[in-house]
Amino acid sequence: MSHTSWSDAWLDALLSFSHPGRMRRGRRFAEEGLIKKLDIKPGKIDAKVKDGRKMFEVEIHFPPLDDASWEDIVDKLASQAIYSARLLSGEIPPEVMEVFEEANAPLFPSADRLEASCTCPDWEVPCKHIAGVYYYLADQFEKNPFLLFYFRGRSKDDLMDALRHHRTADHPEIQDETVSLFSDPPLEQQLHHFWEIGPELRGVTFNIAKPTPPLPQFKRLGKPPFTDMDLYSLLEPVYNTVTEKTITWAYKKPEEYHD
């Protein structure tokens, strides 16, 4: 599961107990932009789906994880530096799914806990409108997995605060060290050597490399609401060129520079 994308994991869970034919019928509603409203709350999703001239309302209920489960999850995430560091930087690596499994806290829906309804005449679940919302959610969760966490009971801010609190509680000396950095003399006492690098920075090194995954800004921000243009495809070659030029410039030898 560690190499499964968020969208694949979400859809795999739904397909494990949903009729594949009905799921396929709903896919076009997501692909053709017919999901006209989507509100996500802890344990509940409300959506509106356009079908011809009619608009149908879809509700999805999945009880959020309780506080004890979330505390266990935060403990496990904070205990592994790679997870907490990437989460605090705004990324959620797919490997985090395994943490939920270890905590016996289901991140994805199951047949006995998920409830969905639609105002259309089709009484089967999922109808094509519900399936369309499922596929649309898969796309949204892939772009911003924090939305899935919010659906399961914790917002991004809540999770970040819990991780920071956990790190501070485990390492109270971090706060003391941070405060001590501001013990330098006033600026007017340092003007005569203000522009000197000093011995402290002589051992500092930098590693400039291509971001992994590529174009992380787009993955974090998602599709902009102000345009239908595919900005990702449009700007990807620009970002790639700038990245390559920057790396080439950063690692030039001194004799290769020109006045």
C-alpha cells in the first residue's frame, strides 16, 4: 500500500464493495465537470450533481475517527521524523496510510460504515450521481490529501498543531534553544563587522536538487478556481527549465563564471 496513490486507494476501497458497472457510469460526471457543489465536513459530504437539466443532491456519511484514534495516529506520526517533517512542511506522503493501518483506524470507507444517498429516482447505491462524486473526491484527495484527513475528523491546522505540540512535549529543549538565538548584541554594536561572514558559516553547505515530487507547489495548491486552463501542463516546462538552469549555475566552478 505504501506506493498507492491517494486517489487509487480511495477508489480501490469503494470498488471493493460497489458494483463496477455503476461506478463506471458515474465517472463521466466527474470528468465532464458536472459536480457543481462539494462541501466536506468531518464525517459528511454534501454535493450537487448536474444531469441534463436536473440537479440532484448527494449525501455521503462516514463516521469520523474518535479522539483516541487520532491521538494514537499523531503519536505514531510524531515518532517517525520523516513523517512529521514532511507533514509539517505541508506534504502527506502516501506511506502515511500504513500508520492508520497500524493504529487500526480505517482511513478509507468500508461497506458497513459508509452510507450514501441521492435525490434521483434510482434507489440503488451507488447510483451514477453518487459514483460521480466518488470519482470527483478521488481527484480532490489526490490533489490535497488533507481534505481526506478532514473528512475523517481532523483539519490540517488541527493536525499540524497536534504534531507541533507533540514535538515540543517530547523535546522541551527545542524551545529554549530557539529563544537563545536572540541573545546577540544590539545592531549598533556590530556595524563594524556586519558584512563579515564569520567562522560560523564556513562549514555550512547547501544541496540544491530537483524537488520530489515535481512541481510540489501545484500539488499543494490544487487547481486554481479562477481559470479552466491547464496551468500545470503550461508551466511545467518553464519550471523544469528554471530548475535545470539554477542547478547548473549553482554548481559552476569559480573559473567558469564571467564578469
